[in-house]
Amino acid sequence: MIAPVTIQTARAFAAWTHPHLAPPADAEFVIGVHSGRGALVGVVFIDRPGRWALDDGRTAEITCLSTDGTPNACSALLGAAWRAIRSKGCRRLMAYTRTNEPDIRLLWEVTTFGGRS
């Protein structure tokens, strides 16, 4: 189930699942995904692009996406983020991945979402 979460809850979840990275201090909005039993299993922070040259008013950036490893949680969050920014008039969603992260599908999925019109 997709639902908004508070920034405090999302920061605590991201700190728990990724202790090697500091969670974002703020975001334009945060979306969470919950299991069938209601437990929070992932969060995504969406904000304006950090680089001013990319901040064209129609681009959003995922500043943090964190899950506890639940299958399909990442895809659910990416889909929800894409639908949310499209409803606000954005046409591109960007994200960056670390080369030492175990799953590099995020880059492909976000690029695919951003390529659709």
C-alpha cells in the first residue's frame, strides 16, 4: 500500500536501512510503501534537482530511496513517485545510484520512467 509518511518517520527508516548514508534533511514530499500488515517497508524522498542547471521546473529528483528488501517495494515507490510528479506537471524524474550498492536496477527503472511521455 502506498501512502505519504512524515519526514521524521522517513528519515528514521532511511537511517535504519542505510546506516552508511545520512538521510536527506528535507524533501518536497515523501512517499512510503507498507506491507499487507501495515509495516513500513520502504520510503522515497522527492525534491527539486540539487543542481541549479537541472532545476527547470519540470524535473524532480529522488534524493533517497530506501527499502528493507521487501520484493517489489522499490518498483512500487518508483511508480508512485513518477505518478506524483507527473500530476504536478513534471516530465522527468532523476535519481543517482552508488556503484557499490548491491542493486543497480534503480538507474535503469528511473531512466525508463523519465523516457516516457
